[in-house]
Amino acid sequence: GENVEQHPSTLSVQEGDSAVIKCTYSDSASNYFPWYKQELGKRPQLIIDIRSNVGEKKDQRIAVTLNKTAKHFSLHITETQPEDSAVYFCAGYPDSNYQLIWGAGTKLIIKP
Amino acid sequence: NAGVTQTPKFQVLKTGQSMTLQCAQDMNHEYMSWYRQDPGMGLRLIHYSVGAGITDQGEVPNGYNVSRSTTEDFPLRLLSAAPSQTSVYFCASRASGRYEQYFGPGTRLTVT
């Protein structure tokens, strides 16, 4: 079955710098890769996603890249701000499964 | 639309007690899921449903039961609460043919 690994588990960056979180997946049939942001005490919320027929997608300061050959995808946040501090989860969606397979999460800390 | 709602927000149980966590959605979504999130951890799938009358087990189903008699509701029953079930429980739903999951606000459960 699908397995999604996420790195690093904790990432600390200076405010204004960029942050990159990486995930790898095992099932080549996976075709959808979302990123969720979870603030402390809140529910996970979708921030960006990418389909397997696209290599990159951007939304303002956030971008996601997908390398199907290497089976990895990454979240890029530029010009980080204090409100970017949260836990970020990646996930994969195997074509043969009804459910998302989640990464373990990355705690992003933005230092003032 | 209210989206996905969960009740109660907080609950304290004694070991051995039973209770039902409620989840409802008003978006006519076919797919619904229950996750648990332990402190500092990711999301683990408990049970899911692909439509009324159809349920299946996720990664950590032991100690929990579900049923899906209507499209809107997907209650989670704890049969005999144990301290190991202390966690935050999230319900989520998504539409058939769409990938994005919508999460409820969560239920914080403590078992003493």
C-alpha cells in the first residue's frame, strides 16, 4: 500500500526567509497530493494541492512541486511571516484507495 | 452551509464508560471519515464510509464502532473507554469525484 514520508519533523526559519518541506510517496498510482495547515488547537485546512499531471502550482507565497519520477513533492513558502507558524501535513491519494494517506507532519516555527 | 459539525467539543469520561461522538455534514458528501490525533502526532484513520449503509475500517479501528444510516450523519461510538483513547477526534467529509476533505472542528476527549 501507499506510504507517505515527510521531512523534516521540525523546521525553524527566520521571518522573511523561505521554508521547504518535503514528502516522498511509494505508490506510483497516487494522483493527488494536498498540503494541509493546522494551527494550534484548530482543524486541518487545505492550503494547496497538486494533481499528478502538473509539475508545479503556485498560490501567492505558497508553491508545491511534484517530481513523479522520483516520487516526491515539496511545499515552498516564501517570505515567511509569523502567521505561517503551524504544523503542515502532506498526503497522497492512491488511485485504488478511497482514503488519503497522511505524512507525519512538520512543525514550522517562524523566528522573529 | 454549516459544513462539518461535531459535538461535543470537549468530553471527559471514566475508564469503561461508553459514549457517541456526533458528526454531521450538510454538503451532501458521500465520503465521511473519523480520525484521531494524539498530542504532537499526525492523523490516524479510525473508520470511514463511502455512502449511507457502507462503512469500513481504517488504520486504528479497535475500540470504536460506526454506522451510516443517512448521508448527513456519521457517529463514532466508543464501546468501553480506555485512557489510550484520550485524543482529539476529527470528522471529515468529501464529495464523490472530488479530492478535498473538509474537517470538523474536533472533539477533545479525555479518559481518566
